Amino acid sequence: MTKTKRTFSAEDRMSILQEAERTGFMETCRKYNLSPNLLSRWKRKYLATGSTVSSKPGRKPLDPELVQLREENERLKRLVARQALELEVKTELLKKTPLPSQRRSS
């Protein structure tokens, strides 16, 4: 009997790890005929480092802190843009509105 090497996609690995957390480590190893060492390695790789399933093969997974900083940066950019727009609108309204001293003389 020849051994064939099984390959699991990243999605498969994540689902197996999630199942192991729910049902138990050893039970999942028996169900999928996996070595406990292999399951531990997957756990370190995918859960401890914060790797995501959506990362493409051949690319380094993004650091979760970097992702969080990028999201915060985008949020702050939107906030500054909104404030700049409000300031511009207020400035335009002030230009169009006559001052109280100009109203009396007219």
C-alpha cells in the first residue's frame, strides 16, 4: 500500500482548527487521521500569528498590528476630509452672509 500525501488548503486547515477547539484536539486528530504535532504546527501558524485565510499563497501574511494601523489611518483621513469640507462650507457661508454693521448702513 502506497502512501499518498494529502494537501489541505488554508481554509481546510482553519476549519479543522476551529473544529479542534470545539470538539477536542485528539478527537479531531483521529477523525482526520492527523498527527497531533501537525495540528499543533497549524495552530501556531494560523492562530497564534494572526494569519488570515484570505492571504494568498506565496505572499507573506500581514501583521495584525499593521492592518489595524492602516484601518485607523483610513478612518482618520476620512475624519480630516469631513472636517475640511465642513470648514470650507462654513467659510463660503460667511462670505455670502453680510456682517451686522453692513446691514444697518444699507
